[in-house]
Amino acid sequence: MKKVLSSFLAWDASSCANNECDTQRGEMVVLVTGAAGFVGSHVSLALRERGDGVVGLDNFNSYYPVALKRARAKNLLKDGVFVVDGDINDSALLERLFALVKFTHVLHLAAQAGVRYATHNPLAYVHSNVNGFVTLLEQCKNSNPQPAIVFASSSSVYGLNDKVPFSEGDTTDRPASLYAATKKADEALAHTYNHIYGLSITALRFFTVYGPWGRPDMAYFSFTRNIVEGHPIRIFQGPHGEELARDFTFIDDVVKGCVASLDTATPSTGSGGRKNTAAQHRVFNLGNTHPVKVGTLVSILEKHLNKKAIRHIQPMPNTGDVMYTHANVTKARLELGYTPTTNLELGLKHFVKWYQNYYKSGSAHEASMSGYKPY
Ligand SMILES: NC(=O)c1ccc[n+]([C@@H]2O[C@H](COP(=O)([O-])OP(=O)(O)OC[C@H]3O[C@@H](n4cnc5c(N)ncnc54)[C@H](O)[C@@H]3O)[C@@H](O)[C@H]2O)c1
Ligand SMILES: O=C(O)[C@H]1O[C@H](OP(=O)(O)OP(=O)(O)OC[C@H]2O[C@@H](n3ccc(=O)[nH]c3=O)[C@H](O)[C@@H]2O)[C@H](O)[C@@H](O)[C@@H]1O
């Protein structure tokens, strides 16, 4: 594997041997799990572009078209980021990877995402989001040096809370979906590994992220496809006819939040499984702070696509959705300098432009979601 990796990596791993990297100057060596995914591919590129060392890890599963994941990985390779094809549950693989590369940071984005699919395949969530996370934490705990960890939690942990906007200190004990419950478990596990082993861990609660190279299972993407192809779309509403709303957040803003979280992450204080002193344990909302109704999102898409949607208004299925999300990002602004700058109108314009250009190639139509049709 060393030979394979070294031939692909465009940075000098030896300069970061013995943990001599100065993270304040951006000289980080980052393992990005889920690097072939939507958020992972964007952050990997951003890190690489400013000169950090990046190695990706992704199992290229078929939850949505594998061709899209392969296309993202191909783009990354052009910029010197090699994505290892493997599972975060493979502890032997992780051990070999960490022996080969002295990671200063781990950006952990690999997960089974999607709220409603959890009712179809709950064990996929337990496999990747719970077992996989513990396997990765164990590897980080046993590494010397121990990398600082930043990982993706989710706005879904706020569950059935109706106090808005959501702040990090709010309770998260009423998850509405199994997906949310696994993200809540991740946050609890992060606390434990910080408490016992001194691992430095930051949880980022993303709010419905969208943009170019996005996820075909998400509403903005599947709506676009259906509008273009002349198929109806289903718009869910609450039990009393209320419209659902989301704090849709553009990918570039989320990338900035991820990079700032890595830049401000302090090193872990344990070594080789032993704790020395308490290390950093943080939680941040990364949202847009302006919730938009799903029907309004559809109207914006109609405008950018110059085509009307066939709207079917339906009761929200009992599959884990919440009515409303809204982030308070004061904490992220103060500690990370996070300020979202792209509104939904502009962000969807970027997405539609990418969609129209990318789909000319047609390659994202390949593969399947293991027979699962979410919409
Ligand atoms: N996109 C959003 O709106 C959003 C919102 C909140 C939280 N999140 C979280 O952010 C992270 C990234 O989300 P995304 O939208 O990029 O999703 P994504 O599905 O595009 O990316 C996740 C990647 O992880 C990989 N993966 C899954 N299980 C794996 C395993 N066991 N081993 C190795 N690789 C594995 C997948 O192949 C995929 O490429 C996820 O943790 C997700 O739960 C996303
Ligand atoms: O912020 C989050 O934590 C979550 O954001 C998204 O989940 P979701 O908000 O459900 O995103 P979409 O699947 O794109 O749905 C957006 C909205 O459209 C609605 N919708 C979805 C699908 C559909 O056919 N019709 C419809 O009205 C949903 O009910 C929801 O209100 C991601 O898919 C999750 O992985 C992530 O954890």
C-alpha cells in the first residue's frame, strides 16, 4: 500500500513526520473519511488547494450512484488527493494507513446519510455511523501522535425540539429518526473518548447542505431531476397543512466551517491510548440562519430551470422528518469566524448550472441505490 499511496500523494509526508507540522500555518496532514462523498470531496479540495496533505478514505457504497463518487474521486486525484477504497470498520486497514502516514488531523465525514432511508435499512446506519465511528476512534486513540478529530454530526440531533433557532446547548434527547439517533450516539461517543483518552474532538452539526456535486438522494437534487424530466415531485406538509422548512446551507459555507474547525483544533493530549490532560471537546452548528419553505425552494428551482414543476402536495410520511430547522451560529461565528454568505437563490443557481453541465455527460445515471427508490 505504501508504494501505491506514495505514488499518488503530491505532498511530502516526511516533512510532517514526528508531528512537526505547524497547524497554524496550514501545514496539516488530514485523513478525510467519506472523501468521495459530497461534503468530503469539497473539503478535501479546499485543503489541498492551500497546501495541506490530504488522504481520503471511502467505501464507495451504492446508496446513491457510485459513478458520481468515482467522478468526485477522479477530480480529487487530479489535485493530488488519493482516495483509498476501504471501510472505516476495517481496523487492519486503518492501522496500516496510520502507520504509513502521521496524520495531524482526521476529518470524519463517512456515514450513512439520509433521514428517511433509515426506516428501510437501519443496520447500514449502525454499521457506518456507530461501529465505524468507534473503530476510527479506537485507531486515533492508539495512534502516536493522536490526531485532532473533526466530525460531521447533524441538525437532526435537535429532533422534536420546537424552541428555535437551535443552539448548541439545547437538549438533543428526542431524535425523530434512527439516523438522528446514530448522530446523537456519535456525539456521546466523542464526549467519552475525549473524557477518558484526551482525544481532541469537534462535532459539526450541518444543516441540510446543498450545492454542485451534491447528493442525488436529497430533495433539491431529486426535485431538479424530476422537473427537468417532466415527472411530478412530492412536497411534504405537516398534519395541519403546515409547510416544512429547512435552514438550507450552501456547500462553500460548510467547507469554510470545516476548514476553520480543523485550523482551530488543538492537538490531542493523550498518546498511544494514554490520557495526559483534558483536550478540546467542541460542538458547533454550521447552518445558514435563514430557513426557507420547501415550496419556496421549488419556486427558485423553477425559475433557474425555466420550467414548472408538477407539484403533488402530500402528508409527510412517518419516516423521521422534522417540521423545521433553524441554526443559531453565534458560537461558530465567535470561535471559528464562520459567517455563511450564500443565500438559497444564489446557491441553487450554482447547483443548477453544475447539474445542466454535468448531466450532459450522463455518467451519474449509472449504478443504483441497491434497488431503493427514495422518491
Ligand atoms: N449533506 C447534508 O445535508 C448533511 C447534513 C447533516 C449532516 N451530514 C453529514 O455529513 C457527512 C457527509 O455527508 P454527505 O452529504 O457528503 O454524504 P455522502 O453520502 O455524499 O458522503 C458520505 C461518504 O461516506 C462514504 N461512506 C459511508 N459509509 C462508509 C464506511 N463505512 N466506510 C467508508 N466510507 C463510507 C460514502 O460512500 C460516501 O461517499 C455525513 O456524516 C452526513 O451524515 C450531511
Ligand atoms: O440537516 C441535516 O441534519 C440533514 O439534512 C438532510 O436531510 P433533510 O433535511 O431531510 O434533506 P432533504 O432530504 O433534502 O429534504 C429537505 C426537505 O424536503 C422535504 N422533502 C423531501 C423529499 C420529498 O420528496 N419531498 C419533500 O417535501 C423533506 O421533508 C425536508 O423537509 C440530509 O439528507 C441529512 O443527511 C442531514 O443529516
